[in-house]
Amino acid sequence: MSGGRFDYNQYKLQYLAEDIQEIIERNNPLNPGDRHSPEIIARYKEAAYNLERTYQMVQRIDWLESCDDGPESFMERWDAEVPPSWEETFKSKQQ
């Protein structure tokens, strides 16, 4: 495993994103006790997306700071692996 500059804490962001995604998937609109409104679920989706995106950004920085990547490979991997912002991805599609 490469990196280590941040003691691999970026993985906590990924775990949080996965936990929120599980909540989204378990949301049951037919059972009021297990149900969140579509507006709340939309916010959960945004949070999970942004946590995963932040994980990817920190991972790339971690590898650069740990000398596992150089400046060129950092930029290439960033462009290939870091998803666009939530706004770029979803809000522009709604207009």
C-alpha cells in the first residue's frame, strides 16, 4: 500500500460514503418508520458523492506527498480519478 502521509485516514471518508449509501439503499418509502423524504435522500446522495470525491482528492495528495507520484502522474491521476464536483455533475443537468 502506498501513501501514508495522512496515516491512511482518507479511507474513513470512503467508509462514511459507503455507510450513507447503505442508508440510501435501505430507505423504504412503503414503511414510514424506515423512510426519508426524497429531498432528504437527495442530500444524502450529495453527501455520499462529496465524501467519495474528497477521499479521491486526499488519496491523490497523499501519494504525491509520499513521493509515490510525481507532479505529472499526480495531475494525470487527479484528472482520471477525481470525479467532477456535485454541481458540475448533477445541478447542471437539472437546468
